[in-house]
Amino acid sequence: MRAGEIPRGARTAAQLRPGQMGQRVRLRAQRMAMDHRVPLVRRWLLAGPDPASAAGWPTAFIPLDTAVWRDWTGGAALLAGELNLLGVTRTVAPVGESGVADWTAADWTMAGVPLLWRFHLYYWDWAWGLAASAAGEPRAAFTPIWESWAAAVHPGCGPFWHPYPTALRAWSLCGIYPAMVRGGPLEGRFLRQLAVHAGFLRRSLETDVGGNHLIKNLKALIGLAVFFRDDALLRSASRRLRRQLAVQVLPDGGHFERAPAYHCQVLGDLIDLAGLLRAAGAAEPADLPATITAMRRWLGAVLSPAGDVPLLNDGFPVSQELLAAIRPAAPPGASLHVLPDTGLARATAGGWHLLADVGLPCPRELPAHAHADTLGCLVYVDSEPLLIDTCTSSYEPGPVRDHERSTAAHNTLEADQTDSTEVWGAFRAGRRARVTGLKAGTTGDAVTIEAAHDGYRHLPGRPTHHRRWQLRADELRIEDTVTGLGRHSIAVRWHLAPDTVLRLVPGGAVVTAKTGDFDVTVTVTVTATAIDPDLTAEAAEIASGFGRTVQAPVLTCVMRSELPVRISTAWRRSALRPHPQQEPT
């Protein structure tokens, strides 16, 4: 860590729970010992259940993966040595003289490829798709791929055996065992390595990170325990899971990392575990069914009008196959629905749909997927996006990652070119915005939501940002007030959907979207005196998937003034061009 990073590193470490750093040191020491092939450590870390005890999963259990991967179309490409993961196709094995992939020459290391893509390769969840594929004979195709992997990868070593991909791989291998391995020539070697997965995971739980990683670890351990009929391992992993449910699932049903895409992953994991334990006749944690119901209800409340998962904080688009498999509840019927523990508020009026972020950026001990987006929002009109999130295209440290987590990348207010939460590195955050004064209600035809945060308290004059949304059938009005002392640079940004057109006009802008034209009026008041707003129309990169971005317009109001300052932004449908529902037939 460079000298300039020491203060923010200290601010980050101060948020961690007791023992968290110790767990990190322990796991890294284990990894170093494995990478250096220390014999005693290897034998201890990799000692698992007796492979001869393997019985597989109950046939009555149908994992969600079978539905998610049922229509996979990558079988033919895999036979040619290629895999499309996260929307990016790469060659893992070259094509041999026979015209099919030569898996003896496969490159499992994939040096220079982003770690997230490599992790997805090491998950082996694509093998569910191969098992369901109509391309060739799946079992015959699987054998050389598995033999190549087993020959190239040393158990416990390198990124292949990071606990997170190891957990996903263990679950996948348990699931494909009947279709791909049982009764075949691979069975003995396959079961021995699966037992090694169990040994490694039980001693490498990601208690230093926690969150969705630890849920994945425990899911894999429970899957392995049922697979090998290891009752002691099943009891231990189930106890840990019960404790994590109380920590990670908040009273309003949201996952505590406050990233809807990861909420979907955890919900899917819990649905799988409930189904497996029931099919095995094993006791499930008493609060697991109620937790699943609450998480489904939360997800139904935050979905977009078109039924998509909003990509607040980190996350990549959630497939419709997974979304259908986890079965979110129907959206609430009321015009206002507040999720106070995760800090989201949903409001609807006419064709407008607002999702406001009025909560903490992340759990105290887990900032990995946090963005500096406090008091940001998403807006849809007639089910089409109007104000959007920049989303996530990369987990690699660097300028792209820094920007996508920044305050400037979200529909909120920035003071002095500073992030409201001190996000840094790929997955860290030091100083955090703290939200106060959340109020929400309906009065007549208006829905109102308001809150404040102190994420700029370290700046001179200790600025505080207060935001108030007021939604009616014909207008969304957002008032931003910054109080404190001194002179500050203030910027309020509105990120528009990529297919919109932005044109500045005196005192505001005209936005042309799929659902019509919108008049945007901006008024600025400084110490009770109205001034003309300084508006700019720019283009910025937003994520369209892993490693992919597109340009989208951004409307920005900027100023440098004494506090207090108030910026009011009103969005109205234009009377000049009616939206489609109002056009004459």
C-alpha cells in the first residue's frame, strides 16, 4: 500500500468486524502453503470424506441450474474448444487435426484474461449446459474436458482453487455426476477429486469476506455433505447457514449487500438448499422457508415495470431464466412502498415509476459491491427507462472501475468532485455516507420521499445533502438542498437511457425518449436568491454487460457557490408531443 493510501486503508479497516482481519491472514497463509506445496498442510487442507461413501443427490431434487442452463446453445462451440462466458467468447482448447478441440492442449490458466472471466470458467457451471446439450454425445464430450482439467490443475493451488469458484464448481460437479460420470471410466478419479473439494472448502470458508461468498461456500458444503452422506458435515454447515441467514437477510427481506443482482444469487442458493434438504429428508434451518418468502417479496418490490432486476451497486444483468426460476412475488399494489432496512423506496403515479436509494451503501464489514450512489434513483415512464444507472462493466481495478462506483456515475449530487462514499480499489470503501431523516408518504395525488446524508462531512464546512422527490401523474420534481458553510462546487447529474436525445434550452432541457418528449426545468437558489442554472449536455459510458459499454447522454447542473444552495429539477411530459398512450387512434 502506497503512503497516500494508508489513511483510507485505515478508514476501511476500522469498519471491519472483530476477527475479520485475522481470518484473512489465516486464509492467505493457507493459500501460500498450498501454492508452495507444503506436504503436511496439503494433506490437512485436502482431507475429505471417503469417496466410497458417495451416493449422489436424491433424484427428487431438481436444482435451479437445470432450468437456467436448459436452453444453452454453446455445446457446438465447446466441442470446438470455445466458451462464451459473460458475453465474451474465448478459446480454451485449440482445434486438432480431427476438427474438434484438442483438450490435451487446453489452456486453463488463461493468463492475461480478466479474473472474473477466468472465475466463470472455473465454476464449471457451463457443464450443466453441456449435460443438457443436443450437440454431440454429452458424456463423450465431457470426458476429455475433465481429464484435461484434472491433469493441468493441482488441487488447492492458484486461482482455480480460490474458495468461491471452488464452491460453485463443487455444486456443479455434484449436479452433473449422474448424467456425465456415474458408472463410467472417470468415476473413481472424479469422486476422489470431489472429496478433495469437500476437504478444502470446509477449511477455507470465506469468513474474512462473508456475504454472498460465504453463502456459496455453505451451499457447496451442504451439497457435498448430502452427496457423500456426511452427517457431521451437514450439521455443521447447516448451523453456519442458520447464523448467516440472521446476519445477511434484513427484516425487510433484502440481502444486506444491497445489490439486487446478488440478492437474486443468494435467493437462488437458498431455494436450492431448501429443495435439496427436503429431498434428502434432512432438517432445514427453521427460518429458511420464511426467509425465502421474504426475499421473493423484496425482489418483487424492486423489479422494474418491465420485470427486470435493477442493477444498483454491483452486478451484471440477471437472466430471465434465473429470474423465472426464483419466482419473485408480485409487485406491491400501493403507490408507495418503502424497504427501510435495505433503504429503497418505490413510488408510482400515472405511467411513472421511481426507485429511490435512501439507505446505507453497504454493510459495515463488507464494502465490496458498494457504489457511491446515496440518494440516487432510477426512473421509468410507461415501463421504459428514463433515468438509469451506469451499472458495472468491470471488476478489474483501474479507471473504469473507479468511475462506475463513483458519485459522478449516478443520478445524485456531488460536492467538490468528491464521492459521497469513499470507494477505492476494486472492492473497498473507507468513509461511508450515513442516511438520516427518511420520510415517505402520500398527500392527495402526490407521493413524497425525502432523506439526507452526511457523506461530505469531512469537507470544510461539513456539507449535508438533502433530497426530496415528489411524484405526480404528470410530473416528477426532485429538490436537492446542500447545507453547511463555505463555498463549494456542486454538480447534479442525470444519466439518461442510451436511446434518448438530450437538447438544452434556456432554463432546462428537452429529452426525447421512447415514450415521448419531456421538458426538464432546473431552478437554482443560493442563499434565498434565484440564479440561472449552468447546464451541460454530455455523453458518458454506461455498462451494457461485462467488458462492454455504450454511450448515453448526461444532463449536468454545475455551480460554485456559498451554502446553502437548492437545486430543483422538474420532469414533465411535453405538451408538444404526447406520449403513445395519449395519441389519437
